[in-house]
Amino acid sequence: MWCRAALIAYDGIFPDDAPPPSVELLTERARQAIAAQGHHDALVLVACLPGPDRPVVGTVAVVHDPSESIRAQLLRLYVDPGHWGRGIGRRLHDEALDHLRAAGFRVAVAWVLERNLRARAISERWGWRPTPAVSTAYPGVREVCYLLTL
């Protein structure tokens, strides 16, 4: 699911010679997010379709931001492209933020690829505001830091 979402969402953003995201890399990132749940405030949410196979159609993670005690990070909000526009991402997002509020966080940050205009528009529609902070995710690919007061 992550690979499908990333390949479509990031189309035209990364240079042609950039390696595509691999299942192994994304699985390791998921493992790290789940391992972070050893902290009482970390959370990974997974959206599945009903039925016997229960395929995964979306994920999100939230973790404590190590640089500030009152701040958390929203990570890896992905929805399978075949299910975009159905409210799955919004529900995952809102559940994750409710968890952060209950855990006592006052601010959340999320890093979004600068040229991922779809994700940036959604983030801003949901109340996130871009900050001046930028980072380089991959040579030539910048991320913008978004902030949300909880």
C-alpha cells in the first residue's frame, strides 16, 4: 500500500535516477514506528477494509518529537490511491491528533515534500501551517515543516 501511494504521490518529484521506495525500506520504517510505541505517547494506526482478508488501505504514526517535549510528529500518513477521497486519511489524521491531545501534546509537526502539492493542500485545508523550516529529504528534494497547534 505504501509503495503504491508513494509512487503515485511522488511522481515527478524525485529525480529519474532516484531509487523507488522499496517494500523493505518502508517495512523497516513501519517497524521503527511500531518500536517507538515503547513510549507511552507513540501510536501507529492502520485502516483496513472489512471482510475476511481485511486489506490495509491506510496508515499513520505519531511519535514524540525528541527536540521539544510539548511537540509530537505526525508521520507516514498514507492512503492507498484506490481509496483516495473517501475520508480514510482524514479519519486516521483526526484519530492520531486526538491521541496526541489526550497525551498532553500542544503542538504537532509534519514534514511534507515541497513539491507534493496535493499533500500540502490537504494539510493546509486541515489546519496545518507551513513554517520557514525546510529540510532536504533526498538530494534536490526539499521538505517543508508544517505546524499545528493542538
